[in-house]
Amino acid sequence: MAHSLRRTLAATLLTGVAAAAPLAAQVSVGGVVYAAYQYTLNSDSLTADSNVQHINNFDITRAYINVTGRFAGGLATRVTADIFTNGNIPGSRAYRIKYAYVTWTPEGSALTYKLGEMHTPWLDWEEALWDYRMQGQMAMERGGYVSSSDFGAGVDGKFNSDQFNFQVGVYNGENYSGALGDGGKDIMARASYRLLGTDDGSRVGGLRLTGYAQLGTPSSGGTRNRFIGMVSYRSMDLTLAAEYASTTDSTTGGNTTTAGGAVAAAAKKTGSVISGYGVFHFPATRFSVIGRVDIIDPNTANNSTATNTDKLTRVIAGLSYQLNPNCRLLADVDLLSYDSGFVVTAGNYAAYANRQLGFIHAMFNF
């Protein structure tokens, strides 16, 4: 009887510990890998130059290792290692920390507080809407205007089952891949409101109006402002989005001195980004088609001149197949064209020669 009682008590204690352990700490490890085959499609006179290495390669474009933890009291953590090509050593890879942050969601609260190297407000949200990060960066990131991660502190909020959600924070502004910068900081904020519901009840689902603002100062001094407006629609089978962004950049570190000895402030450069995209999933199949057009003009003041060398247009179109929940395949073309005033130089020669590419992408997670 005593032995039976002791065994019962021991079993009860072990069961209680096992049940309580997940509540105290839940740590998981996972990863995402982007692989691709890419091939140069354009074949004009420039691509016949033997000095230009045309692209015809398989590659691992990116790999991420994620370690996440959930703890009692609404605490959660994430650390993500970003493994990428090391351009200094052919065939090798380098790694850096992309995310390393802690979050706290008070019990019953609609707000989550964050601190560390974390998501910035715009790209994390837009990439969830587009859902094809495997193809490449979004227009604002490809243009060099925003980054997906930075060092800072902020708060996320969602209300009425994500009808309204937002993210706001204060960041270094130099992005996770750059130096920490000086004492200047950037304020970034995004807000999204669902006007009409669909069968997609996620934070990006439905007919939505979304806005983003970033006000900051680069380490060299000056101005770094971004404003984005978007209208989007997303259901389980259809995604449509159109966005317009205005950008303003200047630096004081690059000021010049006039003949009289006075310091002349560097001129502000105002640009624009227009992007529209869509995804259609064929019902009852694993196939989807995607399409996107990005128009990036880093300096709209040049548009009236005959030597505008910066405006570009990118067209993306492809067909994807969801092999299983952990693997997606995508065949697409990525066609880049430049403004008619574009001047080919030694610095942009190779990129111009490989401006139109065909891809076969694979994304797998674990």
C-alpha cells in the first residue's frame, strides 16, 4: 500500500512538472532557406562582351536559423542568424544577427512591447501581404530606402481581430547590416485599417488602407524621410496591392565650401517609388501566378533633363507551386529597364548587361 502510494505521488509530481514546464519556457529552433537558379535573358550587344560574366548559376541566396522562446508572464524572445554570400571570399558564406529581441505582452493587453534588433514596421508587414520574399526584396528595400531589421524599441498593437493594427518604434536608422551610427534616431510608424473583411482574417487580410512614415537623420547629418500609402485587398485566393512612396534624403557630412569660405548645404534629393502587385491562387490546386511592377525614381528633379540616369522600372511575373507546407517552388522572370537617358559606365556595366533574368526559386522551412 505504501509503495503504491509513493508510486502514485511520484507519478503525479512528474506529470505536474511536465505539464508546468511548457508554461515556464517553450524554446524552438527552425530555419528558412532560399535557393535559386538564375540565368541572363537579355542578349544585346553589351552582353556579347567577354569581360562581362553572364549569370548561369545555382545558388543559396539566403539562409536563416531561428531560435524562439516563450516564457511565463507574456515574455517571448527571438534570435535569427542570417547566413549570406561573402563577397570577399568566393564560394564562402558569412553570418550576422538579423533579429535578437525580447517582447512583452501583458495579460489581456492588445499591445506588445519590443526591445532589441527587431522588425521595422513596414517591410515585415508588406512581405506578409506579398508572401513571395523568395523572389527577392520589395521595391522600397531594393531601392535602398528601408530595411527589414534595425536596433530599437517599440510597440505593436492590434484591435478587433486585427481590423486595426499598428507598429511604431524608435530605431538607430542605419539598419541591421550597417554600423550603429551616431546619436541620431529614426522614428518609424505603420498603421493599417481593414475596410472590408474577406475569408483571410490575418493582419494583412481584407480590403485595407495602410500608411507608413519615417522621420530621421543619417549619421552624417541631414534628412532621411519616407512616406508610404497603400491600398490592398487580400483573400485566400487573391492578393492585389498598389503603393506610392515619397522619399527625401540629404547629408550635411558632404557639404562643400564656396569660394567665399561659406559652407554650402548639400541639396535634398527627393524620390518616388510606385509599386503594384498581385497574386492569384487557382482554387483547389497548388498553383498560383504572381505579377509585380516597380517604378523607382531616386531623384525626381532629374526627370526634366535629358540625362536622367537613375529612374528604373522592374517587371516580375511567375508561376508558383506549393509542393507541401514546407516547400514552395517559383519560376519567374525579373526584367529591369532603365530610363532612356541612362548612361552605361564602368561602374554599372555588369549590372546593365545582366538586367533581365530568369529564375527558378525554391523556399523550404523546417
